Amino acid sequence: MIEYADLECPYCAQANVILCQLPIRRIFRHFPVVSKHPRARVLADAAEAAAIQGKFWDLHDSLMDDQGHLDDPHLWQRCAALGIDLERFQRDRRTDAVSERVERDFRSGVRAGVMTTPTLFVAGQAYPGIPHADLVARLR
């Protein structure tokens, strides 16, 4: 399953609760909707910087679990709690490689017709919004 999501999106957080319970392989793609979620791009860059240290899903889940605390001081606290090297994290999240990765994900979503977050692709078919019961049953 390919998942286009925004790390500041409350609907993506609700979808994450459902998706974490399913026996599926998730391929995450960033789709930061900065017009609605001003920290979405910063958080996408942060998640990719965490990925360099093997901690993408750890940071992803931490952000999705507590969207009330997404500002930088809380972000650094999360990273420290997850065992992320903060100096390297700070350096990596500002690199062209991280920025290009997030931008590439976003452009691929636009090309695929993503209009909202979350949007899930299963067997090439798009399912926008929080996964409904029929889709969840199909993914079990």
C-alpha cells in the first residue's frame, strides 16, 4: 500500500491508528499541505532526517500520536527520546537530499492525482480519506 500523508494532518493521524493495526507493508510518501498545515514541510524534512538514522517510523508514529506538540522544542525532545543524534539530525534535515526527497514524494502525489490527505493506493486504486470499513476488511 502506498500512503500519501501529511505529518500535521489530523485525518492522517486517525488513519495511522487504523493502518498500524493491519498486516500490511506501508510505503510512505510525503504530501505536506502547507496551506492548511504550516509545519507539514518542516515535519516531513524532520522525518527524512530521522530516516537517515533508521528512525523514520519511530518519529512518524511519535508525531502522529501527539499532534498537539509539533513545534521545534517538542520535536527535539522526541528525537532525543528516540535516540536520534540531534546534531546529525539538525544537519541532515536542512540538506538538499532531504528536501529533494520530500519534494519528489509531493510531485509524485500530484502526478498520481492526490487531492487530499491521507490518500492510500491499493493495487493502483486511490482511496482518499480515512480508510473505510470495506478497505480495512480488504487489507486484513
